[in-house]
Amino acid sequence: MKKIILIISLGVFCFSCKNKTKSSDLSNQDTQIEHKIDSLMALMTLEEKIGQTVLYSSGADITGPVLDKNYVEYLKKGQVGAIFNATGSAYTRKLQKIAVEKTRLGIPLLFGYDVIHGYKTIFPIPMGEASSWDLELMEKSARIAAIEASVEGLHWTFAPMVDIARDPRWGRISEGAGEDTYLGSLIAKARVKGFQGNDLSSKNTILACAKHYAAYGAAQAGRDYHTVDMSMNTLRNVYLPPFKAAVDAGVATFMTSFNELNGIPATGNTFLLDQVLRKEWGFNGFVVTDYTSINEMIPHGYAEDLKHAGELAMNAGVDMDMQGGVYKNYMQQSIKEGKIEENRLNKAVKDILKLKYKLGLFDDPYKYCNEDKEAKVILNDDHLEAARDAARKSIVLLKNKDEVLPLNKVKKIALIGPLASDEFHIIGNWAAHGNREGIAVSVKEGLEARESTFTYTKGCEIVEGDTSNFAEAVKTAQNADVVVMVMGELENMSGEAASRTSIKLPGHQQELIAEIKKTGKPIVLVLLNGRPLDLSWENETVDAIVEAWFPGTSGGHAIADVLFGDYNPSGKLTVTFPRNIGQIPVFYNMKNTGRPVDLEGANPKFVSRYLDVDNSPLFPFGYGLSYTTFQYSDVTLDSDVLTPDSKITITASITNTGDYDGEEIAQLYIKDRFGSITRPVKELKGFKKVFLEKGETKTIEFILTANDLKFYDSTINFVNEKGDYDLFVGGSSDQKFTHQFSFSDH
């Protein structure tokens, strides 16, 4: 009987999308899918429906508390609809075979995994990659990650993380795009498009998941999983737009965040999941929890027990329960008691099945299991070269005193530091199946590959250890012309559950720098880290600072490319570096007080400032040096008035005034001088990447429309308001406004 029903379910309900379908064809296909789902659901028992809402970890990779290891037994009974942390063609085929051939209806499984910045070819951590400001590059890296993950049986990634984050103490700042809403929204779209491609039925695309919904990046005190409490205005204007951008890009799934928001956990938040996501934005995919976040509504103090937690989650709009087992164990009872309407469950199941159909899993449940292709696709030369390109474009040059860099004319180099020969940490946190030894390229290996002359010694450990090797490091430095010191964090010092109250270089690293400084040799500090660090002391001490983040599998080659000038660094910060931890949170688009530090005529004592440090950050948003210099001139606006039906075109000339060819990221900022609510001191509204040969001048163009000026007002209406604006075009956020325009509503 099982085989007969299996044939029916795979034969009658199979569906395969074709490439390059017209919109009318898509509409027809959606209608066909709806009919097939309705027919399938008519055969499903209540228990089988609930099973589609259940997501369990295979245990092959542990990414949270393990509550139940009996997922295979549940799978055989049709009580599991999706599995995560199961990877590899052979293993996923084995589990899929159980779902398709051993259960009553043969509904295929959905396989998910945290493919955050690469699968086996690892790209820079997302915050690092965002520093490239290269949307095509970020889409390409997500595309490569999808290609590698899909060939090993995966259908779904829990990425991109689109949380706006302004607190470097929070470890998960490493997984996002930084502090800016405008740039973060564009990056969200690029990454969704990269993972999902143009056709979900293709064999090399995977479902994307916008996370963590919502405002997770604003956890109090930068402590992971902690409370979030903010105004509706800040939520709407700052933290929600990247999620809306993901919806506009067609993201298939959403993940709820661990935090509460204004007293209500996100996993039980009807306002977020129903009113905003479904009704306002029209999202039509499905919502999955983060790991056991339904269960966690009990310690939040919002749910009485697990059954109650499940009712709150399902009724709020959560369609799938990750790892908690709450839906599996309690939903039948909740439905019988009328605490959950079966129609609500039906809607969840329908949305889940719809994506399984769109992936083509009913047509061929094993289409993603391709052991023959694994060797050809995984870590191939094109992917490794793309990772190298992404890494070097993500590197930010923070300081270069007396042009100590590039090193192309230096004869003797001392390579020192706990991360100089490291292959393990260089690929960063959440590195999927990235190989931490043997494949990843260290900085030392990067220098060796270009046959550089250098002497290496470790000097100290990252965190543990003592100063016993300092003497050897000093001797190595004394015999060199320039010292390259590679320092930073452990890979697990950033990412989930990795908040820090000190963001200085850990261990004895600063002490080692101080000893090397005594030699009088120029010091180039290369940083491998997952967050902005407090570098005030280092900035005063060393000659050059290269922020390389955790650059991924080809990181050592990329760093060597930059150090020796084979690639002129072009990265710009997407998150502010504070002078010290006392400034946190500090970000470029803050709001002014009534007594800003530059208030004309004010008594210097009675203004908003610190007694011991400037208000300004150490390195601002948008900042990044090059081996060459760029000059901006001839900024013009074709009109000084913008209306709802018009646009303003801004042009500017950029000249490469230095001795190297290079790429500049030109940025457009505006300031609303007056509003019905207070407005930020400046806001990014456009950027252009421009390559210029030395001596070359190019003209760039930005366009502003009325939509670029809209914001949510005090009544949470998305509005334009007439008034005056300041504007500038430049290479960083820390420049003065140079031009003005006004907005008129007629």
C-alpha cells in the first residue's frame, strides 16, 4: 500500500518549473502548485500536517542544545518535514530515501544548514565582505556558496543575516552588513539573489532565509540573546528596512530572533509576524524559529509552559519549529482544545509544501544529491580565485604612515604574530564546512607563494601563553627592514554567544607590539578579527594598520596581494570603530542633542561631550585609505528643488592624484535640517565604486528622488516632509556638507 501511495504522491503531485518562464506562465504554475498542494493536503492526517512544521537537527553538526536525538524514528512516521545539519550527498540521500519511500505519503524532506559566508570555499565574514561595498561581488559569493551547498544535498541556508548592528561588543555583528540601513538593505537584496538565483527549480539554487527578525542587533549591552527595547520610530526607520528589502528581493523564508522586542519575544510577536511581515509587506514564504526559540519563551516569562509557547508561536505566525519539538508534542492537543485553529496549521503547511514544489523536490527528491559533481564543484579553482578577490576587496587600510606600505621594495621582512601562520582561525566563525587545516591559506603561506624574503616567528599566543618568546621575536625584528605583525581574535571570540566587554587585542599581543616598537623598525599590523576593535593604542604605536577581518579560505593570498601592492586596497568601513569601549554605541548617523559639541556660542563645558576623549570615533563609517589619493571637485546639482515627481542629479569629478592606480568608493550623504521628528546628522543615500588610473579624472553621477527622503514619522506614516537639506559627496562619512537643496510637495 505504501508503494502505491508513494507512486500517487510522486506522480500526481510532481511539478517541475522551467527556466525563463514568462509572468503569465509563472501565474499558471502557481495555480497548478496550489491545486496539487490542496490535493495532497486532502490526504494528510493531522499528525502528518504537523510533521511538516517540525525541523530537527541531524546531530552531524551541533549548533545549539540537543533536546531530542530520535529524529530518524520520527521521520519514519512522517512527523518531520525538514532536517538541518545533515550534509553530503550520501547522507542526505539516505535520509531523503526514508522520507520518500518509507512514509505513507512520501513527502520529501527539506535540508537546511548555516551557509553564512561560503560552504567549503569560505569567503570573508559578512561584515568584512560588506566592506567591499561591491554588491555584485556579494551576490557572486552567495551564488558560489549555493552551488557548493546544493551539490551536497542542501536546499536551504539560514542566511543572510540582515540585522543592523551598532555595538561591537555583540559577537554577531560579524554576520551582518554593519550599521547603515541603506547599505544593509542593498546587501540584503544582493545576498538573497545570490542564494536563490532566478529560478528556484534549478539544481544549484537554495532557499535564503532573512534573519533574525527583528532588531536582534540592538541587544542591550551587546550581550547575545538579551532584551531589545526601542521606539517604534527607530524600529521602522533603522532596523526593519533590510528585512523589507529581503522580501522585495523574493526571499523564501524568514527566521525569528531570540530577543524580545518591547516586552514580547519575537517568536510570539503577532505585530512583527502577522501585521508587518504578512499584511504590510505581503511576504508569502514561511517563517521558521531560531534554535529552540519557542521553548525559550518560558524563561522570557511570556509563556506558561511548552504547550502555551507553541500556541503563542503558531498563532503569531511561526510556521516551523526548529529543534524545540513543541509543535510535534503539543499541537494536536492545542488544536483539539481550540487554542490553535486547524486553518492556521493548514496555512503553514501549505507555505512549506509550496517551496518544496518550487524547488522541484516532488519531481525529483534526490536532484540535489550529486556525489559525482561534488569533486568538480567543491573548492574548484574558479571558486578559490573568487574567494581571493572577495578577500582583497574587503580589506580596509586604516593607517599608512610615511607610506610604509606597499612592501614591494622592502628586502627583509619579519613576520611575527600568533595568527601569522594560522589556517584555523583565518576563515572565521560560522564557516560551514570550510577546511581549517590544509586548504585555508595562512598569511605566511601567502608570502611564501610569492617567494618573498622574510623570517617568521610566532612571538605569543592569541589569548593563552606567556611572554617567553618575546626575545626571539625582538631578535627577528632587529634583523628586518619592516615588521609585519599578524594579530587579532580567536575565531570563536565573535559570532553567536561570543559577546565581549573588552574589545582590545586579547592576551599579550599589545605587550609584544610594545617590545617590537622598541627596535625602531616600522610596524605593519595586520588584523584578523570578527568585530571592530579598540585600536587607539595601536593607532598611536604602529605605522600601518591593515584590517583584514577573517578573510576566508584564500585569505593569506589576498593579504599578500595587498601588502605587496599587487592589489591597491579599496575597502571602506561599514561599521564605526570607537576610540574606546566607553563610546559604545557609536555610529555615524546618530541624532544631535540640543547641546551638540559644536553649538555656536556655547560654553565649552556645558555641551554634550566626554571629559576624557573626543566625541568622534577613531575610524568613522565609510573610512578607508588607499595607496593613492583621490580629490573630489566640481560637485553640482542640476536643481536645488526636489518634488514628488522630479529628481535631482548630482555630479562630481574624482581625480586620482597619487602614484598608484586605484579604486575609490564615492559616497553621497544628506541631512534633513528640520523634521516633525528629529532626524540623523547625516544619512548615506548613494555610493559608486570608481577605478581610476593615476592622474585620471572621472565624473560620477547620483540621482535623488522623493523616495530617498521618506521616513516614518511620529504617527508611523511613511512620509516626505517639505524642508531644506544639506548634501555632500566624498570618501567617508566624516566630511562637511557642501551643498543644499529643498524638498517641496508641489
